[in-house]
Amino acid sequence: MFKLLKNAQVYAPENLGKKDILLWEDRVIKIGEGLTLPRGFEGEETDMSGKVIIPGIVDSHVHITGGGGEGGFTTRTSEITFEEIAEAGVTTLVGVLGTDGYARRVEDVLVKCMALREEGFDCYFLTGSYTHPITTMRGSVAEDIIFNEYCLGTGEVAHCDHRGSMLTFEEFSRIAADTRNGARLAGLKGVLNIHLGNYPNPSDYFIRLCEEDITFRPLIVPTHITRKDYVFDSCMKFLEYGGQVDITAGGDGDASQHSYGSVEGLEIIYKKYGSLDRVSMTSDGNGSAPIWDELGNMIGMGKGSCKVLLADLKKAADRGVVPFEEVLKTMTTTPAAAYGLKNSAGRIVENGTANFAVLDADLTLARTILNGKTVWEKGKGVVR
């Protein structure tokens, strides 16, 4: 059936102005002005005046099978649900295993990935875990990437964190090489997603590896870079070197703890460089958010949510330092490019998939459109 969305402010993520969008089933047929439903065909028209339509969010760091466990078995978070994804305006996501590569398995991430694909989401996953030796399905990173079309790389691997394995440079290099080799053989871009802890100078490994072989540069994606100001400063060296970085959304920052807020991090980068090229934002959704004492004992825990991405988009817009389109790219086209997604993920384009987040004028989520169908609506929740 044809559907016509009329009079919306459209960001594709570029600002297209006020446009109509014509859909056929799950595809975008036409973007333009003064569009009408084709004569003689069944269709429905919806007036989107006052609404903002953006691409469905690309969240490339989600603990789809749950995370945590650092404080014992009761601190493990549960699998993510359809509603938790849909109510965040997310339509594309990448699943990661995380801290526990012992009791949790990459196979579980794969199965959850396939379940989410059956529900309509554009879902992928990474092999591996925090610790070394890396947890895999087939015994090697490269084979996991080669023999599963939805495996895009390795991660998240902990670096400079007390929950990791204190990787030597040689161990780090081997993981990167295995990831790159597997991706090349599979015809993929390849990603090595690096969880950063609180230790200083994390980017030293990244830059050293790239100086030995520059082809590693597009592979490495360090995340959680605003957690400490000195971690952020180190990652800025990698960004200046031509690398890419990822900011975990939802952080408020605390000067007394030497941390930046997530939006603050975007603003610092934008003020310095005039753009957010090669900067992405992700939610760390469904993962644990532990609070530690000075000796590494967990004294509290929260749970990550994919909803922090749209919350930060609104927060950044309210602050007005970074243009709306620049922030939007960090959660649409930039992560799609970083993970080598070859479809229309993160974009609204003709002949692309009709995956949108529809926002009210105040930039809060009004509805999520997945494959051309409204699956979540404000005041109603999940729509089946």
C-alpha cells in the first residue's frame, strides 16, 4: 500500500526543508513537494505538519543480550526488548557482548541479532569480548567474521580498564590484524570496537599501530571517550591523526571527577574543528552502568538505554552550539560509515528503506517507523 507523509521538516540527515515523502510498502519512492497518492491505488495520507522526520537512529553499540555482572550474578542485565529499541527511535543496531565473555557467549548475541532481524530491525553484531583470549564462536576472530554475514568485526575489547586483560601491544595488534584479515576476506570494512577505561594515554596503542601500518586506521573505533578528560585528550590525538572516535550518549559529566558530558564532548570537538566528521555517538544500551569505589569495588549500578541518543540530540539542539544536522550525523550516517553498512541505514533517500524517527516540534519522539510501518507511537507504545 502507498503511504504519503505530508508537510514534514525532513533531515536526511541534511536539512531538506519541508517535504512530502511517498512510500510503497517498506521503500521510499519519492521525496518532494506537492506529492499526491497515485491514482487508482490504495493508499493513506498523513499530515505531518509541525513534525520533524529524521532517519531511524543507527545505534552501533548495544548490549542486545544484556551486560554487566561485575557485582555478581544479580547484576547481570537482561536481553533488550522490541519496545526498548522502538521507543528510542532506533531502527539499525549493532550488538556487542561486553564484560562477561565467560558465562555469556557470542552465539547468544548472534541468535538475538537474528531474532531482532526477524522483528524488522536492521541488526548486526560483533564477535569478541572485553578479555583476552577473545571469546569467539569458531575459535578465531577472522573465522567468525568470514562465516557470518552479519558479523562486522570485533568488540567491544577492553583497553586501559581494570575489567580487561591488560593487553600488551602485541596482543592488541594481533586482535586488530585478525579482525582486518577476516573483514578483507569477507569483503567488509571491518571494525575493532575498543572499550576505554580510566587509564591514561589509551590512544598510544592506536597511533603506534597505525604508524606501523596506516591501513589499520579505519578499523579502530574507541568508545566511552568522555569518561575522563585525559582519556578524551588522548583520543583527540587519534582523531587528529585521521582516526575515528565514539562518544557514549547520556553522560552529564563531572568536573570533580575529570569527566566531560557527552554533549559537551561534541561541543569541544566542533569548536576546535568546525565539524564532527569521524565522530559517532552510541548508547551503550542495555549494558550495565557500574559505579566503583577507589579500589574497583562496585557500589552501585544503572542500566543503559538507547533513549539517551534522542535525548542528547534534543539537549544539543537546546544548547545551540553545534548545528542540528552535525549532531544528527553522529547517530546516523557516521556510525553507518564507520561500520561499513552498504544499505541506506542512517539516511532518508529515494529507493531506500523507510526507517524514520518522527519528532514533535520540541524534538521528543512522536513515532518510530520501521520498514514503512509505525511500530511505536507516543501515548500508545508499541503498535503491532
